[in-house]
Amino acid sequence: MSNTYIFLICLGMGIVTYIPRVLPLILFSDREMPDGLKEALKFVPVAMLSALIAKDVFFRDDTLFLSLSNPKLLAFLIVIFVAAKFKSIMASLVVGTAAVFIFSLIL
């Protein structure tokens, strides 16, 4: 493959990724979003993060892994408590990382 071909492929991929992000801004920038849509869009980041976390914590090799020998599950339970108690992202991250490390060594 030539460098020109690779460059054109990269340029095409950039355009294809850029258009879906910019097109709604161009088409709907002068309109106000309905309140129902605004409310629904507030839950998108939480839903995405929950899906990523659930896949990592509850599954191993595409099978459900709900066991006390699952270090991520044990760390998750601790992080839920820490997050509810202290309401601090930094505390949750530090405790969660340490818990996964420690449980991985023990189990």
C-alpha cells in the first residue's frame, strides 16, 4: 500500500467520525431541546459508565463470575460503601485500586 492510499483512508475515517458529531450541532444549533430530551440525556453518562463497570466486575471470559474469589467483585462492594459514606471520587478511586490490588494478591 502506498502512503497516499493510507493517508486517504485515514482522512476518510476522520471525516466519517467527524460528520455524526458535527451534523447535529449544525442542524439543531438554533433550536431549543425539549425538556424531556434534556432529562433523558442526563442519564447517558451514568448508563455508559455502569455498563463498562458491570462488564469488568461481574464477568470473566464472557461468563458471569459471581464468586467470593472474584477480587473485582469484593473491591466493588467496598467501593460502593466508601462512595456512599464519603461521596468522594478520589477516595473511591484510591480505595478501589488498593482493594483490587490487595484482593488480587490474596485470592
